[in-house]
Amino acid sequence: MSKVLAIDTSTSRTSVAIIENGTVVYSGFKDGATAHGPSLPALVQEALAISDVDEVVVGMGPGPFTGLRVGIAFAQSFALARAIPVRGVCSLDAIAAQI
């Protein structure tokens, strides 16, 4: 049973989702090109109220450096603190996979 925390900050929107066995059980976002820092922890806290996770997947861009840095650093820190794996995914590949 796989429970994945998905994070993307490659655009002006901060997006967080929890995917459990291929089904999205939580999806949230906040808009604002300079709001990644405060938005990401709040969204993850909302998401974890729905379900715990055993893996983190983070969007690696392309996108603005600062936004990507916030998402990637958060994902790595979160995964390290919980001793769970973290994987980076090209944001464009993730979008293409939805089609």
C-alpha cells in the first residue's frame, strides 16, 4: 500500500497532493509566486490530517529557481525527518502523464 506525498512549486502555484494506490485522496493548492514558503507547510499539514505518507515525490522543474528550491528543500527535509524515500520528477513529465 503506497501513500505518496506529491509536492510541486515549479510555477506560481504551490501544489500538494496525497496519492494512495493511484487514487488522489487529497489535493490542495495556493496561488502566489512569492508564497511558496508559508503555503507549503500549511498545505502539507492539511494533507497529513487526511492520511500519513510513506514516500515523497517532488517536482524538479523547469521553473523559477527560488520556487523550486523551496519545494525541493522541504521535500528532502520532510523525508529525512520521517526516514522515508524522496524522489524528484520532471514537472513536465508529471503533466504529460495526466493526459
